[in-house]
Amino acid sequence: MRAKNALKICAAAVATVLLATACGNGSDSGGGSSADTATLDLTKAPTSTTTVKVGVLGLVADAPFFVADTLGYFKDQGITVDFQTFQSGADMIPAIASGQLDVGWGQYTAGLFNAFGRGIDVKLVASAGSVDAKTTSGLYVSTKSGLAPGDAAGLAGKKLAVNGQGLGAQAYLHMMLKKNGIDDKSVNVQVLSLPNQVAALASGAIDGAFLVDPLTGAVLGQGTGKKFATNYEMAGNTEHQIAGVLYSPQFSGKTDTASRFMMAYLKASNMVNKAFGDKDPTALQDVAKGLMAHVQTVKSADALKGYYVTGGSADVDTASIDMFLGAFKELGLVTAPNVDYKKYIDTSFGEAAQRALGASTGAASGG
């Protein structure tokens, strides 16, 4: 079914940063309380149909959810999806906690950590995207800036644009500056929407911007910008997760349906990974079908050539979360005194799904 609310074309690139790639790190999944999924037999066909309310952004970054819907993976698990469109992952969090939404997803941002610190009641059940060496999203600088790629010291006194406070771009910038012994205050960071960043780069009004696909290709193609450093490079050439799938407390209690939802999500993630990571033409056509049914800006598989998007994985990597949490704390953007996020992690649904899907699900953790 088509996601509710009209979609704004200018937002088409915004959420791609949330799913730059999806390579499951297979690391520590934390110590939260887990649902009792050990005795579930998900290999049997469901005996009833359940409607699940899912928060999305209505963009290419939602690919696993839309592919699972259009290709019938949710239907196979007895699930009818009611997609509800939000402007950001942060907007979904209160709706998930209150039970207005069953499922949503979002980036590891300062806002999410502050919500955890306030004790908001949600479950972090899976990865919704990661960054690896193939990632093209990152800091791009104007050809008029005089900046050389990777010259962190040269950023002092420069104007850099981010598309919001407390988002991944600020964390990545902090990581790079800290590694090179540069004070964050020496860089002039401004908030500017992504489409406006492209124009400002071209005019030289800003020296650099944190861009996502397909805007990265646009500035390179126009010759107005050049890559300074990718998110992967700014994080010390380390693969890491950047977003998570969230369940409401009520939906978490429906262990069979919640696990079946994860089966469909992981299966679709595997398809998305094949399409973008492996460049499988058949998989790309299937993914395009899912996106064309829900995303107005995607008219064909050709429209996806400027993106590097992959699916999620069943693990939740706490090292990745700690990396972002540490950066935001050092920037003073996490104000909650105690962020015990591990108590919100429950990967039992993904583990049950993997058992049912068998060895083939292992690819859903790759990227």
C-alpha cells in the first residue's frame, strides 16, 4: 500500500544518510531483556492476519520495508502493513513509545540518546543501516574553497553546513577533528537544508557540506564540489552501524508477529543488499518495484543508480552506538546524565527470524 501523506521531492535525499550501507558487524548486541522467542516455530504458516503500523519517511532509505510489502514478504507472514509517513526518525520515537506506531526506525542521534536517558519506552531490535568502505556519503567541499581532500587542518575557519543539530554529520566531523587535534570551535558549522547546501557549494557561500546520495554524484557531476572525506573515513576507516529498528512495548509483547515481521524485513534487506552491494540486476529490478509503489521520485530502476543503499541486519552493534554517543557527549549535545541504552536492546526477534530463514539469512547481515 502507498505510504500516507504527499512526499516532498526535496526530501528524497535526506534520509539516505540513515541507510548509507548495511554491513552487520556481528558485534556485542548488549544486555537488554529479551522476549521469549526460543520456542516459536516460524516455519509454519501464520494462522491469522495482523495489521502492523510502521513509521517510514517515504524515501529510498525505507527500501527494506517497501520491498517486503510489495514483494509479498509481509503477506507471507500474515502481516498487513499500515505505513505512516513522518518527517524524521526523531518524530517517530514518541509515537512508538505511546503505541501509536508498532515499528519505526531512526539514526543514532543526540535526540535518540537523550530520549533513552529520559527513560522512553521502546525496544531497539535490529540494525537499520551501516557504513562501510563503499559509502560515498560524507563531507564534500566547494571547488572554490581551496581545500585539499583529507586536509583536516585546513578546515579551521571554514564554513561547513549540516542539515540539522545533533545528527550524524556533527559526530563525524567531531571524530575527524579530534583525531587531528583540531578544536571543534575553530570550524564554523551552519545548519542548512540539503538542497540549499548544493546551491551554496556551487556559489561558494559555504566551503563544505555533508551530503548524501544522490547529491554526492550531483555536485561531482556539476564540477562544483569534490569529496573531502566519506563518513567511513571520518570514523577512522571503521565499519559501523548508524541506525536502528525500533519496536513499541506493545508490539514487542506480540512475539510471534514481531518475529515474523523481522523475517520479512531481513529477507527484504538481503534483496536490497544484492541490488546495491552486489549490483545484481534482477535484484535491482525487484527493489525498484518496491520503491516505485511507495516513493514518488522513483520511476524506474535507472532512478536508483545514484544511490548506495542497503538493508538492515539482525544484530545491534554496541561499539557503533558507543562511538556516536561518545561524540555527542563530547559535543555537549547529549544532556541526559545517564544513557543506559543497552537495557532497551532486544535482538531476540531477529535471532528467531534468522533461525527460521536458515543459512540464507546470513547475507542480510552483509554489505
